[in-house]
Amino acid sequence: MQTKLLTFSNAKTTKGEKKGYLTGILYLAPASTSGVINVCPKASEGCKKACLFTAGRGAYNNVQEARKRKTLEYYNDRDGFIETLLKDIDIARKVADKKGLTLVLRPNGTSDLPFIGRKVAEANPDIQVYDYTKVSKPWERQLPNYRLTFSRSETNEAECIEALDHGINVAVVFSTKKGQALPETYLGRKVVDGDETDLRFLDETGVIVGLRAKGKAKQDTTGFVVQV
């Protein structure tokens, strides 16, 4: 699929195709790695160190440079960037229809920019949009077609509890190894396996979305990863 900004090949999101969904993700250069803008304003030190920016295809220099280029395009011409993104979505919609799949979108794959998520959702009310976020009070930014999952770090546990109290699920990275069972509960809430798919909008509400530490997160010493 030829689109300028969206990516459709991801080991985790391709699992969603078995459930009938084609997932388009926008990957930018996370935090301040672009050198011009911080696209993850609430990223903690642990989050930055454990970031999956260099995981999978992100390990390749050309992929990292492409993500930096996209971030520069957003920084230099936000309106033009959004226009291109919406055109990409129109292309993806047609491809999904031909494949008999339902298109879903994650505008903040390696960023946390509420503006982009809301804009995409508002412009495409017939498409399910979802994101992970560390920006506080996510319940105020949700839309009927925009589902947010709050992400725990080593510095925001109080905000996690507040999010849960407002019906927002919270993603937590555990030290659990691949193939092993995640904890049954955390913060007094049921833990569901977030590694099975990336389709967070299908999760029941009021739960912890458990994720197993991957890549650099396996060596975390900041508290970002919850040790079990």
C-alpha cells in the first residue's frame, strides 16, 4: 500500500487482521529525537529509555530517518501534514474495503499529540481511532470513535488511578517473559493480555492492559517496568 505517512506492517497489529481489522499507524520520532519538537510531552525517563522506537523495523536507520522526516514535516507545516494524513486514510479505506477488512487507525504510534488523534477521529467519524497516552485527563479527549488507553510510567501512578476511576483503561509494562502469564491483578484491577492484539478499543473497560517488557525495557531500572 503506497501511503506517505501511515504504516501497516507491524508484528502486533497484523494480528488484528485475523480478527478482521486493518490497522494504520502513524510513527513519528518519539520525544525529542527529531531535534526540533518533543512529540511526547509527558514521557518519563523510563519511558524514553524503554521506547520501542528502535524495535522491529525501527532498528533500521532508514526507518528512523523516515520517522524523523515525518516529524519535521509536521513541525514545519502542521496543516499540510494533516491534509496528507487524511489523504492517506482515504487510500487505506479503499484498500481495506477491497480486502474485506475494517480500517482502524492509531495516529500516535510513537508520539503523544492529542491534536492529531482528535483531528483524525473528527474527520473520520465512521472509523475507529485509538491511542495510548500519558497526557493527563484522557477521558476529556475521547470521542465516540476515539478510544484512549492511559500508559503507566514510574512517575504517574496517581494519574493511573484517576484514569481508572474515570473509566479509562491503563497500560502497564510488566517484567513477565514471553510465554508466561501476566499478573491477575494490578492496582486492584483485573489484568488483560495486551500482547494478544493491539486492538485496544475491543478491551473491556476498567482494566489494566498488561504488556510484557520488550527490547530495551527488559533492562529497565527506573521503575517504568513493574517487576513481578
